[in-house]
Amino acid sequence: MSALANAPYGIARRPVHGQEDALPAPITGKAGKVGTKLLRYLRKTFKNAYLQFSELPHSIDNGWETHTYLFTLETTPFLAKPLTMPLVLRIYSSREGLPRARHETAVQNHLKDLRYPVCRILLLEEDCSLFGGPFLIMERALGQTLVQFLSSHPLRIWPIAHQMASAHLRLHDLPTNGFPVRPGSFLTRRLREIEELIRFFELPGLAPGLGWLQTHRPPEPQKPSILHLDFHPFNLIRSPGGKLTVLDWPEADIGDYHADLGTTALLFDCVPVEKNCLFDEMILPIGRTLLEVGYLYEFKRRMAVDEQKLAYYKALATLRRLAGYGRWLRASPLATGCKPSSIRYLCPHHLKIVQSYFRKASGVSVRLIPS
């Protein structure tokens, strides 16, 4: 079942005889197969047999969660304007990704209505028979990730760090009324989720960490904020004009902004980045550190930050990540709708770094023991 935002984007036209299957010549490789299936799907969904690609789908798979393709449809008089723009196809790897796809759709379109810089999702397909998981079709943010931009403009790190912090602070200042979120407090749901993962996937080495989080739980915020909870330079697109667009919202919630800041700090400090050459090995860690320092400086300059509370939320984000890794190790990333190849990141060195990060934030040692 597909869900279209606002009005239908295709205008029904009677197909010319034989044109229903008049697809372009097949392209070799996975992207070609995806493109052929996608075009058939779009023609049927929008009842428009004249749809063609002006830009063939091509993969930009560089994340842990979804298979992502860029494409553009050929402009015709029978296609609504939103679908004539450059688009993104975002495919979850299994039907387990459906709750995340639904949440991502609701969040992004809500924030778009608030004029926050996100891409509107035009279509959510919940039927997993076409690609093996649900998928989204959404607007495309034109430009480069902050990492790509800074690789060719390294002297811009400080102003980019300030811009990154400004985008995050602006999010936390938005009204929370009507934001799509499950009932109950963010912190209660997070702690319950970690507890269930530890119990169900038999991760006793993480239990001391959960006990510390429950004992040292801070009070609920007086004024909750919208949280991205995956805010990092790879999820920020800088347009040629210098504006930022924020991507990837399936984790979004409402809670204490320290939770968002703590998660971003964890991502800066612990999550591995692909290094393709010796230059990357030498330069990426330096640039990453400088960007984090500038971002945190600007954030703390403009927003009061309680260091004790920040340490707690760093620990929370870290233990949740470790519990999620435990789930992957026992049931594969497909259990959460993520790409099976993502498990390659869970090497002993990375797990040791994340476990040490929790100990640094809490003073408690935890251990994720692979089966």
C-alpha cells in the first residue's frame, strides 16, 4: 500500500496500446534492475504510461540503513511539479524497517510544514514485495555532505562548525505541538528499549550499564525539544548557495536537548568512517576533531549545557548503540531493516572504542560479547 502526500502526483491517462511495457533498454548492474522495477511501479501508481527517466537511477550507498538511489523523471504535461524535480529513492532492507519508514515520513513532512530545512517525502510504499522492504520517494537536497565539502575546503571548518551548530539549535527551538511521536517520555521509552534488548538477545555484559542509567536518571526537561538523534556531518547537505539541509530522521523524538547533543558527540567520537586512502587515514581524524570542537563550542556558547546531564545522555546513547549491535550480532542488521553489509563495522576494535566511551561517561564497565 502506498501513501501519497497531499494531492496525487500523477494524472491518470489512458495508455497507448503496447506502451504499458515500453520501458527503456535494460541497464546492466543492480541500479538498472532497480530502475526498471521503479519505472514500472511509478507508471502503475500514477496511472501514467508516459513516464520516463531523464536521469537514470544511480546508487549512493554510503550509509548503514538504506539502499539509496538518485533519479529524475522526465518532465511531461501530465506529471505534477514535485515529481519533476531531482528525487531520491530510499529502500529499507527488510519489512522490519516499516515502522522507521512510517516515522521518517511523518517527521520530515511535519518539519517541512514548519519550514525547517528537510526534504519532503512524496510517497511511502509499505508493500515490501518490489524491493524486499518498504521504500520512500522524496525530494533531493542538491549539494554535498559537509564531509565532502570540507575535503575540498578544509579552511572552512570553523564557519561550517558554527553553521552546523546553528542548524541543530534551530531544531531544538521549534514548537513540539503536533510532532509525531509515541506516547510517554523519551527517556522512559529508551530505557525500556535497552532493557528489552538486553533481556531478549541475552546481553548480560551490558546489564551493569543499564543499572547505572536507571539509578542516575535525570529529571524530565521543563521544556522538551525536537531531537534528531542522528545529527552528524554525513547527514547535512550543503547547497551551492551555502544553505544546509538535514537528512535521515527515523530516530527523531521529543525530549531533553542534551540527548541530541550527547548522541552527536558519540557519533563524532566513535562511529567509524570509510577511509579510502592514506590521505584519508591522516586527514579525516584531524578534520573530524576540529569540526567537533567548533560545533560544541558554538552550541555551548548559545545554549546552557549541564555537563553532568550531557555525560548521562552520552552514556545512554552509547549503551543503546551497544544493545543494538548485540541485536545485529545475534539476528543480523535485517532485524531492524538495515543493510546486512553494515555488520562489517562491528569489528573488535570499534566495539572496544564504544565500550570505553561508555566507561568514560559513566565510570561503569560494560562488555558486548559476540556469540
